[in-house]
Amino acid sequence: MKNVRREAVIWINLATVVITWVILIFLSTRELQISWEAVKLLPEVVTGYTVLYLIFVTWIWRLPILQGWLVTFPDLQGTWQGTLSTTWQHPGTDKTAPPIPIILVIKQSFDSISCVLYTQESISYSNAALLSEEEESGLKKLSYVYTNTPELNARGRSPIHDGAAILRIISTPKRSLKGEYWTNRKTTGEIELTFRSRKLLENFPDDLTSTA
């Protein structure tokens, strides 16, 4: 998925360079005219542009006002809370387990994204993650592959395994993620999440443990 819209970036880059150059010319010569002194300021223009670019990719791209028309992907960083439902059936009973509470912690920068999913008894770390957009519908998705590591006392019924998930990114009426997962244990299921907070949790929260 392209991080920014190319047409907008071309004009913004051009305007940034020109404005930076004009400001430096005025501060140096007090005159807005092209001269040899103005040309000698070009290395400083490049430095100023680089600094502005670094500020943009570090902080500015997250601003909601830039979403859509300039930055093509949403800022998902934070902790998401919801449930995981599995199609796995208990041997001999043909009964599926009830949905379990989960949290998904997404860490995102301008050019990378990673996911950690916590349940009460396991942690899943993404090995690769990708934001994508369908050209015709504009539907945005978060896809990732992961390794799930259950706690030691749960590995008798749930060994370490790999899997993948594709989650649809929903903006309205409230921020949410919804989709499916599947594993190399031949299990599948559904994931539903809503945004909890910008704080990046590092463990399964106590408030969900107490109500599970």
C-alpha cells in the first residue's frame, strides 16, 4: 500500500523547497531575488527539507486532517480490545469453545507496522504485517502472519503454532477491526476488536482477566 498520494506529494515537496529557499534568501540577504548568494543557499535548503521530512514521517503523518487526501493509510497504533471466536471443536463433543477476550497491540511508524495479540494464556507476535487497500472499493485491511506461544501449562492442548489474520479496518460508526484468522493446526475463527487506547499494553489487562 502506498503511504502517501503521489500527486499531492509532488506539489507539497515543490512548495516546501521553494518556501524554504525563499525564507533563507530573505533571512540572508533581506532581498527576494535570485543571485549567486541565493544559489549558494541551496545546500541549506536541502538540509531544511530533510529536517521537515523527518518531522513529517515521525509525527505529522498521524494528524487526522492528513488522513485520506495525503496519507492513504490510517494510524492504527494503540491497543485494541475484543473477542476471538474459533471453529475448533472439542474432540468427541462437537462443541466449539465460547469467544475469548483478546487485546491486539499495534505498533506503527510511517513505513512499518507490527502486531502482538494477547489472550489469558498465550501471546502471538507478528512476523510480517501489511496494510493494503482494494482499488475498486477502497476497503482497507490489516494482514499479518504470526507465531503463537501459549503459556507452558497450556501447551498440552495448544502447542506453539503459526497462523495468519486478515482484518478489515472500519472507521465509522466507531473505530474497529474485524476479520478472520487461520492456523497451521487447521483451525480457523473470527476476530472482532474496537479501539481501547493509545497506550501500548505489554500484557493481558487485569480488567479483562477479572471479567472473563
